[in-house]
Amino acid sequence: MGRLMHFEIHVDDMDREKKFYEEVFGWTFEDYSEYAGMPYFGAVTGDDKEPGINGALMKRQSPPPEPGQALNGYACTMGVENYDSVETKILNNGGKVALPKYALPGMAWQGYYLDPEGNIFGIHQPDKNAK
């Protein structure tokens, strides 16, 4: 039973990151700092009746990743209904392209981005016509 149940995004500027994920994906946050003993905000990513998981933003415990550094961990990918409109929100809210949009032929559009603190994440729009 190794099902993924929770994720944590390590950040330095909590307010900036909360705003980024609120604006881009519509996430809401619950303050669990008292329980964690550090800045820690639970991320509610959607309706519990839909597939997916919730996670958190937590205070970074070491230096942030260096630009161009190989990924050392997991990249979370968010499902989206309109790739291009979400990409626009990402870029307008301080995110950057890490790997541009590409087709998973016959399945979806995929791409990877950096949030304002350099954390990598993906977006994925199902589309059986992707080429």
C-alpha cells in the first residue's frame, strides 16, 4: 500500500507561494503552523469527491534548488482543462517555463514550469487529438 497521499512544497516566501498557487490553480490554504512548529500551510487542491490529493507549503529547510539543477525528488503534475490559459496564469504570476508544452500523442498535452521559488511542477491536459 504505497499510494501517494500528500505532497509538500518547500518555500522561503510563504505569502508569495500561497498567492501563486491560489491564482494559478485555485488552491486554498489552512494554517497548520502551530502543529508543525514552523510555517506550514495545508493546501486544499480540490473537491474530495474528485481524484487527487492535498498537500502543503512548508518552510524550506535548506538552500533552494540551483537553476539548471537536475530534479532531486518528485515533480507533481496538475491536471488542467485548458493548458494554454493555465500557462498564461503561471507566467503572469511569476512562474517560468522549464520544459515547454509538448504532445503525448493521442493522450495529452504536457509541460513543466518553475514556481517563483524555483520548484518544478507539471501541467497535463488530456486530449486524444494531441500530436
